[in-house]
Amino acid sequence: MDGFDDKKDEKNRRRRGLSLARFDDMVDAIVEFDADHSEKEDRYKVIGRIDGIVSVASVTYRNQQARVISLRRATPRERKDYEDAW
């Protein structure tokens, strides 16, 4: 996937243990508009499973392509909300 910055990917891997490229491996995703983080551009919170682990991505769309801003494991609350949605 080309939808992320290499420097941001390195930072995300160090801080969160996940490469932004793993976004492509996400399945059973739920997409929500993220009004709290959409001051400069529309951002979306994508919650789904990567290798069975509930994960959360922050995504924007540029030139009709998803651009991953961050990717992390879901918090306990996010996991519960995700499981409840299914």
C-alpha cells in the first residue's frame, strides 16, 4: 500500500508495534467519521481485526485513496464496542 508516509510508518512501528501497511490486512471493519480529529481534513476511525486482534486505524482520503495516519490495538472499551456491533 502506498497510502502512508514512510517516516510516519517507522514512528508508528516504534510507538505502537504495527506497520501502517498492516491496514491492508484488516477484515470485518467498521468505519466511523471522526469529528473530533477532522479540523483540517475529514478523518475516519476504522475498527477491524488484524490477525484476530481488534485494531483501530485513523484514515483520511486523498485523491480517492485511503491514507493511513495511525494504526494501533484497540482499547478494552473499543474492543467491547466493536464486539457489540457484530
